[in-house]
Amino acid sequence: MSCKEALELVEPIAASDIAVDAAARAHFETCPGCAAALASARRVEMMLAGREVAVAPTRFTAVVMQRLRRDRWRSEQHVDFLFNAAIAVALLLIAGGIFALMNLSGLMTAAAGTSTALASLGEQFARSAAPTLDTYVAAVLLLLSTLGMWWWAERNLSL
């Protein structure tokens, strides 16, 4: 058993929620760090057991349930609004599509104008971005190396 597995069992063992099996007992007997964590957790449990349990106010449950219902209702209202807005946008797109199909010559003219505008915009962007292309490549390489080091460090820490 590893220390990570043993430390996950410390709280349930200290609270007597689970019984200590042979592998866990052997690990706690041989690992001073895990044994200290278990002893500390057991001390905390003993201190908590000796304290008086606080009594909740009389209307606590009712107030909490009312707040939960109100928050859920608000979240449902947001979802309903977003759903209705999405339906409205979809209907507008369908109506626009039907109108565009009925006016096919206008659609072809608009498409040609749009494609010309996009082509010139793309050409302008390419000209302005070309001098800074080295910066973008360097930034991407830096990001990839950072992610690689992060992955390496996480992999080594979990072993």
C-alpha cells in the first residue's frame, strides 16, 4: 500500500467508518508519516466527540429549503430564458433562410459581395500579420514547452 492510499484512509479509520485491514495496518506500522497522520486524526475525533453537539435554530431547515427552492427557481428561469432566446434566434434564421431562397438573385449578389469583402479582409490581415508571424510561432512554442514541463512535473509528482 502506498502513502497516498493510506492517507486517503486516515479520516474514515479515525472516525471508525471503516475497519483497518491487514495491508493498511502493516503500512501504518512501518510508515511514521502516515502513523502520525492517523494519530492526529484520532486526536481530533476524540476532541470532537467530547464536545456538545450544537442544536440548529428552530426554522433553520425551513429557511434553507426555501432558499434552495428560490435559487433553483431562479436558475430554471435563466435556463428558460436562454432556451426561448435560442428558439427565437432559430426562427429568425429559418425566416431569413426562406426569404433568401425566395430572393435568390439578391442572395447571389450578397454572397459575391461578402466573399469579395472577406477575401480583401483576409489579404489585409495576412499582410499586417506577416511581420509578427515570428512572434506568434515563438509564443506557441513557449506555450507548448510550458505545457510539456507541467505534464512532466505532474507525472513525476504522482509516482
